[in-house]
Amino acid sequence: MKKFIVHYHAPASAMEKMATATAEEKEAGMKAWMDWKAKMGDKVIDFGAPLMPAHRIEQDGSAGQSGSSVTGFSIMQANSMEELKEDLKSHPHLHWVDGVAIEVFEHIPMMN
């Protein structure tokens, strides 16, 4: 099977929504993710985690906020990119708020 890095993108409004969500709303949101994970089975290698805002380091050594909208990640496996894209269509992240997206990168093994 091929490995993939999955990035979850969300606008600032989604983070604001999470900050003001009730415990019941947070629990319902997490249940949807856990149900999806169970449905995917061994395709989920590493469920991942939410991410804090990214920093970008330039060639000259300067650094600062990147402006990236990536808010989390997972590591998954599938027979093909097309198969994984089909699996991700039902991901609860895509039904959270307007402006969310999922980005998928195929992992290419390093040569020894």
C-alpha cells in the first residue's frame, strides 16, 4: 500500500467556532471523527493531531508566521491516490464549516 500525508485546512472562523463550542458540541464533533476513523480501519496509520499556527523559516534564516491554513494532519495508506480521495470525501472535516479543505500528499520512500 502507498502512504499519504493528509493536511486539514480550516479558516480562522473555524478555530473561533471551536473556542466557543460547548462541551457537547466538542464531543459530537470528536465522535464524528472517531466514527470515521473506525470506518477507515487500518487505512489510518497515524490519526494525527491538531496543529498550532505554522512558522516559516527562509533560506536567509529569517522566520515568521507562515499564514498556512493547515490545522491538523493524519498519515494514511491506500492502494492509490484515487482510492484515498474517495475515502476522504466522507471525512467529517469537510462538513464542519465553510472554507475547510483536505490536502493529500503521497509519501515517496527515501532511497537507502
